[in-house]
Amino acid sequence: MKRRLSGIRFPGFKILDRYILGKFLSTYFFAIAMIIVIVVIFDYVEKIDNFTETKAPLKAILLDYYLNFIPFFINQFSGLFTFIAVIFFTSKMAYQTEIVAMLSGGMSFRRLMWPYFLGALIISSISLTLNLWLIPVSQRRSIAFENQYIPKKARFKYDRHIYRQIEPGIFAYVRDYSKESGKATFFALEHYDAGTISASLEAADVTFNPDTKRWSALRYTTRTFDSLRGETFAQHRNLDTLINLEVSELGRIDQLIKTMNIIELNQFLEQQHHKGSDSLSLIEVERHSRFAYPVGTFILTLIGVSLSSRKVRGGTGLHIGIGIALCFSYILFIRFFEEFAKSGTLPPGPAVWIPNLLYLIIAVYLYRKAPK
């Protein structure tokens, strides 16, 4: 069967589509599967003493830990393995003059890109689904397992000194909070007016009730500060107060937001925005990165095809070497700009998307230089 393609009659292009798409996805999933096996073996060897010491059940190790660890790992390195897969099989096709034959037969380079972009769409859709919905759930289960069976490696921890803004001008300070006992050694509630503290409440040995969300203590102290009368000090008994602070917010924000799906993350961002929290940049970076990273799959695919479709003297090895250098520099730029955004130096949205924009320019340049 013959079909018209860009004004040129080219035979059997659907077969070539399936051929390229099959090579792309099979190489990608094979590379992912191989590295997962290696990583799981090394991770198990490293943690086997902890598993033995805490008597972790085999079922829990496999289903609660590794089954939830694998999606996180796949998504973390999806862009890298997409790039390696494209470079590997495309450069091999170029070395065997298959691409030259396709182009000589009337297929345009733009048309050659369609099965690659279809493969990138499949991979990025998987990555997006993992980012928005599955990985947050798997992270909760993985963290719960580590907290129970690998206490020295537990990732979800509470800072010793926790300082949170709960409303504009109102800050809560909690020291040495324990989730198991629901107690903190010290609690303070501070009110600020025009940047100056105007009142405070302080208590030792405070208990938090997660059902009523109330903080209680046997004794507490209040202070008021006035520019004319100075400081007023008073002692009280039986503290029982309700403040706009969830126990989940007492954990490290950077770890907490990784366990939220996209709906929970948006709700948490809105909540923290109303409170005037200083963690808004951190949350915004997490939200934008969940979308930006899957989009990067298309950019890395375009770079990979454009770079490796030309037959060169160095062969596949040269393509893979240059490709890996570009891919790692891309990942480095992502981390670099994320840190700028988290520190407040750059707005979170533009900072997260700048690496994609920069490498899109590189991709377009390489595309224009690719063999036609």
C-alpha cells in the first residue's frame, strides 16, 4: 500500500512507525528494568542488617517497600533513560544506514519524528500520572515502612525546632515534638504588629490532641509588650487552646509535600497562602516541577534524535557520550534553578521552567542541523 506523505509517495510508512516506536519503548523499558534490578539488589544488601534486626516480614519488604520504591525510582530517572534509549537505538540505526535509507526513500525528517514523539507522549503520560497521583501514595507507604523497620534511615522526621506562621502576624514555635506521644517540651504563640512582637504565650510539656486539634498544658505564661508600659507578665493554669496548625505541618515541609497528590498539594498551597507562610516558594517549586519534568521528555527526545541520527566516525559510543553529558547538564540545571526558586531569589514558576526553555532552544538548533 502506498500513501502520500508531505507531497511524496512513500511505501509502508506505518510499518516504519511501528518499528521505530517498538524500538524506542522496548529499549526504554529494558534499560529501566535492568537498572531497577541492580538498584534493588544493592539497596537490599545495604539494608539487610536493618531488615534482620527489626524482623521485617518478607511480604512487607516486597509489597510495602520495594513495590512503592520502584515507581519513585522510575520517575526520578525517566528523562535520563528516555534520552539513553533514543540515543542508543537511533545511533545504531544511523550507523547501519537505516535512517539514510528512510530519508532517501522520501520520508522527511519531520515525519521521522512522529513515532518518537508518540513514544515520548506515552512515557511522559506515565511520568505525569506517577508524579501527580501514584508516587505521593507510594511515598507514604515507603516512609511508613522505613519509620517502622529502618529507624536510622527514616525519611519523614520532625525538626527539633519548628517555627510556623499560622496566620498573618501570628507564629507558633514548637520544640521537640513527638508524634508517638503527641507531646512537645515547649510551645510558644507569638503575635507581631508591624514587625515587632506585641504578645506571646509560652508553655512547657504541652500535649496535642489530633482529634480536637487542641494544645493543652498544666501551666502557661502570657506576656504583652507595650512601648509605654513595657512588658507585662502573667502566669496561668490549665492551657487549652485551638490554633490554626495541623499536626502534619509540624513535619519537614519538603518531605510532607512529596506525600501529597496534586489535589492535596493545591489545597495545602492555598491554605499556606492564607496563612502567609514562608514555605510558599518550596510548595510552588514542587507543584511546577511535577509538570515540567514530564514535558522535558519531549525536549530530550528531540535532542536525542537530532544528535544521533547522523552517522559519525565515533559511532554509537560518541553519541551516547555527548548525549549523557547533555542530559546530566539538563538535570543539573533543573536542580540549580530549583534551589534559586526555593531560596526566593527567582519566582518559582519561571525558575522551574527555564531549563526546559534553554534546552528547547538547543533542541531546535540540533533539529535544524540534523540530516534532512
